[in-house]
Amino acid sequence: MSNKIKKGIEVVVIAGDHKGKKGKILHVNREKNRVLVESVNMIKKHEKKSQDNPQGSIIERESSIHISNVKPAELAKK
């Protein structure tokens, strides 16, 4: 596993459905080898009705992707 992948750096997705997209890393989970990349792999999440959200809603948020599917942006240019 690469030590070059850290929170806050710009990365490019090199494999999968979102190949070619760029974004910043929001979270790195080293135990599961997953990363959360800003605006990549968006999923829809249903929220239950609550006191804060009386109607309930559908929100879009990022889902994690495998760390091997991303590459630092400065290395991708070469």
C-alpha cells in the first residue's frame, strides 16, 4: 500500500466507473484500504423522519472507493 495517499491531497481515479475524475481526499481508512474522495462515487442516502428533519429526505453523499483505484494528481500528469 502506498504511503503517498493522505487526507487533503488531490487525487485522480484510475479505475472503475469514475475513471478520470479528480477530487480531494476527505478520509483514509487504512484498515480496510478505502478512501473517501470529494465528489466521486456519490450515493443517495434515505434519512428517516426525525425532530430535526420532520419530512425525511434523500441526501447525496460520497461513498468510499478502494485505495488502489486512486493516484496522486501530480503523479498522474507524468
